[in-house]
Amino acid sequence: MPAISMFYGIIIKMYNNGEHNPPHFHASYQGYYATFNLNGELIEGDMPKRQIKFMGRLYNQLEQKIK
């Protein structure tokens, strides 16, 4: 699975083959692995609360830039 972003120790990976519904991405951080929807909400796995909150804030910032 290709890494599409790396920041603050978090590695973001995402498939782009159209076979995964709903759309989501995978994040890893110091031995933790989690799956997030494209709204930045945790849907599977485990990650420290601080990093989960960071993923939500990151989504909100990106959404504002797109609008």
C-alpha cells in the first residue's frame, strides 16, 4: 500500500483501486494502526487520542481550503 503522506510521525496510506467502500485511508503511528473515513473519523483500529483528534482537525483544515 503506497504512503501518500507522512507528518508528526503519522504515516497515511491509501489504496486507489476502486474496490474499497466506503472510501477510507489507513494511518500508522508508533505501532498503532487505524482506519479513518474521509471525514477524519476513526472507523477501525486503535491510535492514541491525541493523534485521532489531530486527524479530525487535519480534515477540517483541508475541507476549508477546498471550499
